[in-house]
Amino acid sequence: MTVTGPATGSPYPPKSFLLCSPDHFDVTFEINPWMTTERRPDRDKSWLEWNALVAGLRSAGATVHHFPSLPGLSDMVFPTDVGVVTAKRFVRARFRHPERSNEAEHGAAWLLEHGFTEIPWPDDPALYLEGGDVVRFGDVLLCGTGPRTSPAAAEHLSRVLGVEVVAVPIVDPRFYHLDMSFCPLDDRRALYAPAVWDVEGQRAVEKLVPEPLIISVDEALTFSANSVVVGRTVVMPACPPRIRTTLEDWGFTVLLSPVEEFLKAGGGIRCMALDLDLLGRA
Ligand code: ARG
């Protein structure tokens, strides 16, 4: 089902997301430091949190599409990772862990059925790319590298999308995707935790973002950076008070949408909402 987004005349780019319902959500393997098969998500709570997130994104003005998962695809509730989508084209993920590799096919099938065109990969099996590592800031893409995405994939993205891609090497395994430590707010501002990147990445981001909201590792551990922005609303799984104060001073509204069950798999809101036009402009 689809609900139309912002009213005409909105000054902000329209936002469309694809979410995957938690029909088959579970923690059945451990591929990041957050996951343990000893602590499984509760089915009813997962549905409540997921439905609230869909409603929250829509109330903020986004268009939300959703599709069901398949049996066995227990991490499919994080469709952001299935690829990089912009201007009706997409680059399919190449997952680092075989446990997730079938998700790329399922996500791509939805995109192809809905009129998106696939940009093929060069035939190089050594490349990895997961969508959670790719974040937009202004006209540039930032690409986390190391735990999940290969530096060569960042170069490939730049070539095929014709945009500058800045690689940000991640050194703290708890923040294995860049979207766990960097959240763009608008063309001048972003919230981020530089302590989890190497020095080269820190310098690159410092040069790029005129007005940063630098957060500590502890603040990032709440998944506060794993948020999405719709107009001036920041839809967040958690928001420590200091972060909220700055966001509100800057004119943003914080919409909290807790996703505790999904955090058990190491994913938050940005992982759950695939941006269907990452580089989109109004
Ligand atoms: N369990 C998933 C994994 O380890 C979580 C994905 C989080 N996604 C994200 N975009 N940060 O791959």
C-alpha cells in the first residue's frame, strides 16, 4: 500500500522509503557484535514497533512502500542494505556475509517490478557493498569501508553514478555500517561520531560538513545516528538530551520511534527504511 507524501509546495525534497515487514524477522545467526541468538526478538513487539515506524514516517510527510520478507531472510527488515537507489536506478548489494546474500535478490526483485533499472556490477567477486554504508551529504556520497564494504566498491559507485564518493574507513566494529555513525540533516549539517573512523575519514568528513553535531561513542551506541530525516523532522530510535537540544535549536523536530526489538539484530531506523532516491532533489 502506498500513501502520498508531502503536500504540494513543500520546500523539502519528497522522501520515499521502502520497508520490509517483520514476518520472518529473527536473530538466527551472529554477524555483528549486537546479535546473539540467546536474545531473540519478540514477534508482537517487533510488529508494534514496525507499524509505529511506518506511521511515524508517513506523519512526517514521507511516502512509504513496503513488501513482505521470505522465510529464511531474517535480516530482510533492514532493506537499506540491499542496494543504493537513485533516480530510478539501483546498484545491487554484494553482501559480505553469505547469511544475508539472498536478500539482495529479493530487494532487487521489488525494485525491478516497480520500474527501477539495475546498474550491473563489473565481474569482480572480490567486491562487497552494503547499502547501510552509503550516505548522502549534499551532492556527495559518503561510503563507509572496512567491515562490510570494499574501498573498490566506493570507486565503482562513483563511476557508475557519476558522483563524488568520499570513503570513510570504519575502525570500530560495533559501528559496522556508516549509517550507524553518520546522519545527514540538511545540506550544511550532519550528526556524526568521528571516533569510530580512522583519521583519514575524520579529516574528509570535517572538510565536508560546515556545521557538524559531533556525538560521542556513548551517544552513538544508542543508535541516535541511525535516523532518517524527512523535511525538518528527524525520525530517531533514540535521542540523548544533548542531541535533542541542538537539533531543536537548529529548527528540527525530533520524532522518537523506538525499535528495541530491531536493535537486537544491530539495526535501527535508517537500516529499516531504504531511501528510494538517495541523491534526490526537490
Ligand atoms: N543484522 C544486520 C547485519 O548485521 C543489521 C543490518 C544493519 N543495517 C544498517 N544499515 N546499519 O547486517
